[in-house]
Amino acid sequence: MSLLAAWVYNILSTLFMFIFILLIAKLFLGWNIIKPSKKDYIIISCAVLSIIFPALMGAFFYTAGLFKKPLYIFEIITDYLTTLNMTLFMQSIFKKGWLKSWGATIFLCMLSNFSEYIIFIFIPGFQFHIAILHEFLLYILYSFLLTPLIEIILILILSKTEAGRITRHWINNYNNSTKKNILLSLYPATKYIANTINSENLIINKYSASTIITILIVNIILAYMEITEIQKQKLEAQQINIQQQNIYIKNLEEMQLEIHRFRHDYKNMMSGMYLSAKEGDIKAVQNFIQDMTSDFEHQAGSQIHKFTQLGNIHIMELKGLLLNKMELMQSKHIKYELEVLRPLLDTTFHRTDLCRCFGILIDNAIDEVCGKQNAYVNIMISHQEGFTTFRVKNTLYSEIDFHKIWLEGYSTKGEGRGTGLANYKKILERYNNVFPHTSVQDGYFIQELKIQE
Amino acid sequence: MLPVYICEDDYEILCIQKEYIEKQILINGYDMKIVVCSRHPEEIIETAKNSTQRGIYFLDIELKSEPMDGFGLGSKIRETDPRGFIIYITAFGELAFETFRYHLEAMDYIIKDDMEKMLDGIKQALETITKRMCMEKGGEQKKFFTFKAMDVIKHIPIDEIMFFETSGRTHRIELHALNDRLDFIGSMQELEEQLGEQFIRVHRGYLVNICHIGELDLKHKEIHMSNGEKCFFSRNAKKLLLSKI
């Protein structure tokens, strides 16, 4: 086979693979194609065009007879180049971050390798002789029809089973875990390691077998890591849950005490009222009723009110955060209100990020009003069709340089603080459906975060 | 003549409110008239829909045995009367007033636990409305940049806007104003057309209010705004900028 023919063939097969991984990423991983801007089109075309280099290299190695040499160094180089190329392509299309694209690409490579080799596992020493026409045609049929077919079947099986769920989970939550990174990044190399073992008399095809075994081992390790991580997260969530319940119970007990106190007062008031009524003093009775209602509002009503509002939040993490901050404000004697008019079931904003952002906003509000006169913080969470608004409003005491608050290290409270808003902004940059609004209005500082669900 | 609407599910309180408002209109000679007093929100919506005038609405929040509450009624009213005055009267202290104000631009919030306080609240609300109407008729109107930010409409005084900046993400624009900083979805070109001559496009990514340009740093191609913020201008815009200031 000439260099040119091998080159063209490589380009075509890589292109085919590109389209295929695109499909699988969309169907199996549920990734959505982000509408590309002009700049993105250039990057995507670059990614597609750059296929020619690894393809050329592969073709060159092949024709020069450098493949199947000990250590498989040339295969490994070609594989890495192609994988990098695909990662660039994935990133430019889905914009999920480099690491995630890299992880997903390797997973998809594993999948296609698996389907490619599974057929030959029990046919030792099998090879297509490309120089012979009908074998070449068979090879084409095999790599462009049969392999994709097997891959689709595999995906179907995966998406119906628990294994698929775990796989999807680790790809979509692919993070900076070094262990995982190394394991995955080594894959294109590790699949050849077993090949170097000299074993002439095996009844199975050693190339297929070694690749498949490697893939299985890598995936099992990954699944195991993922499962332990999920369990760890669950445990943490439970711990938070317990903490929350403790705070909740503590608050309920306080409320009960207040009601108890009120009951005591109320008995006294009742007897006073009874006397007034007996004497026919309507005015005094009216006053008594007035005092009693406002007293109840003051002592227990407002507390009950806050808990009803809190009850409307069904996001556990957020509830925990609010409980925590409410307690903090109570201990600092800051007057605060919480408004959650309609139940909030869920939001598309990542929960951890939501808590971090909202936490920063509330902390800033507390910092500003703490120890001041007429300190007041209002927290509003409002869920209307399709949009959720998180809003923190607090009385403002110091003049602020409005545009400087976003800079790292700026704070009205002196040095060593003020990383909050800079962080907040950094988190928001990752989201396309989150819209912040900061304003100063009638002596209040208002921070708002609107999420398009 | 401003039409006044009252919605309250307690018939007795409804009568008291009606009587009191009528009395206030008479005593102070307000240019208002009660058009509907009802226990059913539908009646209010029906009448308000056919009115072209800005109305005054006194609404109860908890409407028992009705298909909608005060919040729903308020949002219905806002569909046809975006500039009307909505005042909520409720038995529950500390109910979510910020939420009402945020979504419905509700003007006031009166608690009806105490009859005297409630009537006093109504009286004050009527006074505030009259004052506002006078101000709007007389003095200069402040111009606002009004736009839809997802589910609410926002108004930012045009004179306070420093500049608009495109953000890295598609169709997202950052507004920098004296007292506001916010993101919204829009296009620079449309903004340019909408805002007219007061704003010039000094750069592909910046639309600047000329009234707030403090100084030009020609060397670094920077504009220092009156509030200390900085933005960039392109080579092409230099001439235009120099001619405008």
C-alpha cells in the first residue's frame, strides 16, 4: 500500500470516528452541542483539518514498516496524536473543559477499540491482507460497518445497565483526581503492553485479548473508584443532613420555649382582660387584644414564619446553608427576613456552586451590617416559571467604590479579605444561564442572581 | 381620573375600606374614583383589562376559596397595566413583601391586624400616589433604560449608565452604571440603535455614554470614566471620540 493511499485511508477513518464519537457523546453522555460563534468555527475547522498530521504520521510509520516493532513505540505515538486531536475536536464542539473532553475521548476510544477487537478474540493470528482486493473490501466493511454496529449495541447495553450509569457519572463528573488522570492518560500506551508478551501457542488472538483485557481492567478500576467516591459523597451528605437536623431541633426547642413563655404571659393577660370586660371597658379589651397579637408575632410568630419559608426550599444543601446563616445572624442580633414564596424544588445551577455563591453573598451582607444600627438583611428566593431568583439585600453603611468590589483583595474591612466577590465572579463565568445583578438602591446593597432553568 | 380597585375576601373589611377611601377622596379632592369593589379577583381583572388608564389597586393577599392569590392577581394586573399602583393589604405581617415588590413592583404593604393602622396606611398610600403623579406631571422626567431581564423588567436611569461591555459569552452584555452592574442578553447593535447619540461605539466590545467620559489615555487607548472605571477604544474610534468631547 502506498503512502498516499494509507494517508487517505487514515484521514477517512479518523473523520468517520469523529462523527461517530460526536453521536455517542450526544446520545450516551447527553452532551449538548453549544452553538458555536465565529471564532469556534475556526477552531472546529482547525481541529478537523489537523487530522491530516497524525494520519500522515500513521501512514508513514505503516509504509515504512515501523509498526509491530518491539515496544510498539510508533503505534503509541500515533495513538496519542489522534487522541489529542480528538480531544481538541470534542472541546471545541461541546466546550466541557479540556480535562473532561480528554477523559471522554479516551473512554470513547476504549469503546471503539473494544468493539473493533472483540470479534477476533478467538481467532488467533488473524490478519487482513490488505493487498488482496476482496480482503481489503472485507476490511473496509468490517471497520466501517461491523465495528460501529457493535459499538452501537454496546452503547445500548451500557445505557440500560448500572455500569452505564456509573460510566456516565464518572465522565460527567470528571475532576482533577490525579489517580484517574494517570490511569486514563496511560491507556493508549497500556493496551500494547500485553502485546509484548511472547506467546506463540495461545488459542486466542493476543492483540485483541490484550487490548480488551486492558480496557476491562481500566474500566473496572474506574468504576470502583467512582463507586467509592459516590459512597463518600453520600456519607458527607448524610453528615450534613444530621447537622441540619440538629440545628432544626435546636430551633424548634427554642420556639417551644418561646411559646411556653407566651402561654405564661397570655394567661396573665387573659385574666387582666377578663377584669376589664367585666367592668365593660371596651377600649381596654381592644388594647389587650392588640397587645396580645403583636406580642405573639414578636415572640413566636416571626420564628414560625421563618421556618415556613425555609420549608419551601427542597434543595437540602441550600437549606443547610440558610439554616447555618440564619443561626449566625441570630447570634449576632441582626434583624433578617427570609422570603421563599413558592416551593423551590430544584435548579439547574450546580448545587455546590449555588451554595458557594449564595454563601458569599450572605456572608458579605452579614459582614457589612454586623454590629451596626438598624442592621437588616433580607434574603429572597423566588421561583417563577422558568426562572429562579436569589437575592440578598442589606443596609449599606460605608461608601463603596462600586466597580472596585469585584477586584481581588478589595474590601471595606481592611486587608486579608475581599476574595469573596472575585471568587463569586469566577464561578459564574462557567455558566451560561446565570445572570448576576449588583446594585445600590435607597441605602441598600442588593445582590441578585437569576437562573434561567 | 384614576380608577381605584379593591379586592378583599372579607366582606366587612371590604366595606370599611371602600367607605374610608371614598371619604378620603372627598375630603382631599383626589382625582380618583372607586370602580370595582369585589371579593373575586376575576372581576378586578375583567374591569382592569378594559381600562386604558393607570389604576390604583388595593389587594388582599390571602384570597380564600378563590383560584388565585394576591400574587397571581398582581401578575395578571401587571400584564395590562404595567404602571399602575398596587398596594397589598394583608393579615400576615412579614409575608414576602420583597418578593412582591421585586416581581410586581408593588408600592406598599399594609397590615390589617389593627384597623386604625390599616386606615392610616391607606391614607398614606393615597397621599404618596398623588405626590408621585404631581411629580411626574410637573418636573423633568428622568429617562430610563428599560429592558426585560428574564422574568422581570428593569429600569436603569440612562444618565447613570457608564458603558455597555460585551462579555466573552455569546449575546451576553454587561451593563456598568453608577449604582448597578448587571448581565443581560442583548445585542450591541440593537442597543446602539435604541439609545441614540448619547452612546458611541468606541470599540467592538464597548458602547460608552459620552456624558461620563472623564479623560482619554491616547497612549494606552483607554477611556477613564467619571466613576473611575476604564474601558478601551479602537483606533477607528479615536477621531470620533475627539470630535465628540
